[in-house]
Amino acid sequence: MTIRTLAAALALALTPALAFAEGCNYDTQAMSCADGTVYDAASGTCVATSINS
């Protein structure tokens, strides 16, 4: 086998692993808001709460 054939075989063998590693980015952070505010998922920001008693 030539070097070119071996390099192509190696690239084809590693492609699924590299694609899986690239697509699995589950880096999430917890959102915390100041007192008197809550997180609004629609706007992606903290909004003031209104207390209706």
C-alpha cells in the first residue's frame, strides 16, 4: 500500500469519531437573576416580577 492509500483509509476511519465530537457540545450554564427578577426564556433576559396579591 502506498502512503496516500493509508492516509485516505485513516481519514475515512476517523471521520465518524470527529463528526461525533464536533456535534456534541452540551456546555450549558445556569442562568441566575437578581432578586425580584425571573429569567424569561423568550427574550433570554431577566425581567422584573410583578406580585399581584
